[in-house]
Amino acid sequence: MIVALALTLAAFQGAPASAPGPTSQGAPTQASLGGLSVTPFTPSMQANLVAARMVNIRLNLPTQTWQEEFILAIPSTVVWPAPVLTLFHGYGEEPADVVLNSPLVGEAMGRGCIVFIPLGAHKYNYGIDYAQRNVELAFEFLSARLPIDLDRIYAAGFSMGGGAAASFAARHMDPHGIRIAGVVNHTGTNSLRATYQQSNDAGLFSSPLMFGASPSQDPFAYQRSSTIDLDALNGQLVPAGEMASNLAHVPTRHWNADLDPNPYIVEQTEELHARLLFHGADTAQHTVQSNQHSWATLDAVAVMDWLGQQQAQVPVPGEVVRTVADRDGRWNQLEVLQQRQGEFTPIVWSSQPANNMLYLIEMANVQTVGAHLDDLALDAAARVRVVLQVTDTSTPDVVLLGFPHAPTDVLRRGVSTSAWTHDAQSGTVILHETAGAGWSDWTVVP
């Protein structure tokens, strides 16, 4: 379906210029962060969402500390379901600044792509988890009102927003929800530990309105909002605290200026690119000749040419996948419930249809991990073998969907066991692992 829309730019008249980079000192106040505390009002422009080419929408989010606002830019001609380019703003910017400063807005709209520019709670959010939750809720608002193409949602960000874009992609892996098909990281703050150490902005990070602690005091809070964990004081990467492996199936392009005045951010861009190469991801780096730290150094035509070729991906049978979950949820084909909140749950997994096997190894902090046999290309009519490795004291249940009938037997380490249940209504078989199991081998006999 093709829809023509009217044009209005009134929402962007008099928009302020963007800040060039981190400069804040001391503990910020809520007002100085530039966000809005929750007040009870109806989302503006909701009823007339598709009546204008660009609209500014402000959402009341009762479950959040900060209400959310975002700009939605809709091309004059749209083919539905439409692709969406999500732009993550830089330090000190608001969505209107991105419209004025980023060449991607006009280029994307000219190609029939909706442009979605969230605030993410406030102007200095660094992709913190509550800011990402605000973006999630804004996406829900958007997707409930416009037919967007869930396989063609793209993310691009500049500076602070580059790190936020990559982090958002690494933390949103649900094939049935909002997930990112391609990321453009323009000189992003991809390691918040290193940014804390090098940006002279410790007061902002340590504020109770942000992380409320330093990276050494609360490493998980910083790591979950980063894609790599770089300790700039000793120049060491900390692989155990990174989410970059989740981007192995999200093509990523990195941009930076060769003489950028913030060399520590260029270093983070280069380090993320290197880690993605290590994880076998589709990644490439582009360096332009410039001494500016600016949206303008991004080649919008080249970026949109590349993004337009991307479709959301999931791991295919036979691949070995390293997933790091920071909370309960759907991570590609796996549904994960954590044993303990506030910690990572790593899982290395692979489905092997030729042998009708599922590997779930190097697991920690798992309460439940589940998958549908159809998603794994496994067959309930034959023996299904599950190989587990638990590296801590957690006692995971493995939930396998796709068993309309109860198995005739279940073996654990080659011995018949009663440590399983079957639910005919949901078609699930649940394998109940024991504490401190280490390696274990289960077989479900049809």
C-alpha cells in the first residue's frame, strides 16, 4: 500500500545546536539532564500520527522515571510495511538536533524509510538500561499504530549514540519483536568503563540519576550498556564482560574521522570492530579525512545503500552461537530465565539437525532455557539428544516445545530417569538438571 502524506516542519523551528562532546562536571540534576519527569497527559499527536510528515511525540510512561519523546519522520510516499531507521543522538543532543545535523534523515526519507529518533529519557543517557527501556516503549507505541517491517529496522548513532545503537542491537534479539537488521556505529562510546575513565565526566556517570556508582563499584551496570569492556587504565579488554558476541548476526559498519578530537572514542570504535571480527561478524570500518567530531562526516548515501541491503537474521542450524543475556527474555531462538538478576547469563549453543542434537554449554546463571524444536530444525519423532554444560551451581530446566505426545523414556547420561515432565497442553518436555552437574547428556525417546 502506498500512502502520500503532508509536510510540516513546525516542530523543529528554533532547535538548539548540538554539544560537541562530553563536558559535564559534577552530579547533574534532573533538569540539567534535559529529560522530563513523568506527568499524566495523553501522548500528543497520537490521533493524527500519519497526518504529517514529521511529528514530535511525547509519551507519558507511568512505569518509568522519565517520560519519553521522539520524532517520527514519514516520507511523502511510503510502501507499507515500511523500513525504519532509528537514529540515536549524540551527547547533549535532542531529537531535533539530529534532524538538523544528520544527513541520514533526508537520505532515508528519500528512499521511503521511516525515521524514528528517540530521546532515550534524556540528553546524556549513554544507552543506560532505563533509556533503552524508554526506546522499547516508544517502539511499541509506534509499531501498534503503523505497519512497520520488523525485518528491516536499522540503527545508527553518533558518538554517545553510536555506542547506544550498538548496545540496543546487542540487547534486542527477539525474532518476534523489535530487533535490529543493521547497525551504523559512528565513533561510538562502546565501552562505558573506558568513557568513564577518559571523558572527565565521572560526575554524570556516578550521579544517582545515572549509574549511581563507578565501573569498579558496579561493573555489570556499565557492561550491560556497552558492547565491549575496555579498561583504559591498563589498555586491557575484558572479554567476560562484553556483549559484542550478540552482534555476530547483526551486520555492523563503523565510521570515524582520522583526526577526530576525541581519540579515545576512535579507539573504542576500532576495538569494537576488532572484537566483532573475532566473533565472525559482518563488520567493516570506514575512516574519513576530517578533524571534526560530527554527524556530517558520515557518508549518508553509502550508509543507506548498505542498510537497504540488510534484513534481520537469526542463527541457522549448525552454527555455534555465543549468547550473553543480561536479563530474562528471548535471545534469538532461546527463551532465557535467569537464576539471579543483575548478572550475565552466558550460553554457547548449537542445534545439529543431522544428529538431532542440541548443545547448551558454558552456561551459568540459568534458571530455565527453552526453545521450540521447529526453530532448531529438530525432530520430535526421533530421539532428541541434549548436551549440557553448567559452569556454576545453577540448576537449569531445559524446556523443549514441540512434543504433542509424552516420550516413552528419557535418559540422563545413558540411564533412564524420572527427572522430567511433559505437558500435553503446551507440548513441552522439561528436563530437570541437578545442582553442580557439570557436563550432562540427555536423550528424549519418542
